[in-house]
Amino acid sequence: MAPGVVETLCKVLAATDWPGLSGSEIGRLLAMRGFEDVAPDAAKWRRLDAAMQTRQQRDRASNCLIRFITDAMEPSRYVDDPGRFSALQDNLNESLALVGLKIRTRESCPGNPAIHSR
């Protein structure tokens, strides 16, 4: 995925205002998938961008970002605030559209998000 698209997605995920992820949420999600937190003291979006760019370059694939978004958008994380899920999904879909992708609910597993080509 182009660096500009990765940066845009990271800015959405790590927005400082609602519905962005908190620093601790970002840290947990990075650790959960074994991503190296290469800039733990940077601003949230820069921290996430650095981790995603580093992993994407290492793997030579953008699967890492797709996995991170899928984990971040797990509906169980938003049981107490479903509006946050919807807002974050809408914001991410605007950026994902740049590469022909979109988060939608899997028909076979309602409520379980997946990233699909449009």
C-alpha cells in the first residue's frame, strides 16, 4: 500500500478526538500481532504509521495493515459504544476507498467486520 494511504489510515485510526484509538489501545493491538513499536514516544498516528511502514517494508506486503484494521474493528471492542464503531468504520472506509477497499460486515457472520474489495 502506498505510504500516503498508510499514513491517512493511521491518522484515522489514531485520531486524537473521538472515535480514534487511544495510545494504550494502539499499544495492545501492536503487541497482539507482534508488531514492533518502533516509535513508542511519537504522536499516536506517527507511532502507528512507523510500525505499519516498518512491518510493510519487512514483509513486502500490506497485509499487516489489513490485519491491524481487522483487529481494531473487532465489534466486541465497541459493545459499550456502538456509535464509535460506526464512526470509525465510516472514517476508515473513506480512506480505504482510495485503494478500492471497504470495511463491511460479513454476510456469513453478522457483526464481524472484514475488509473487502469494492
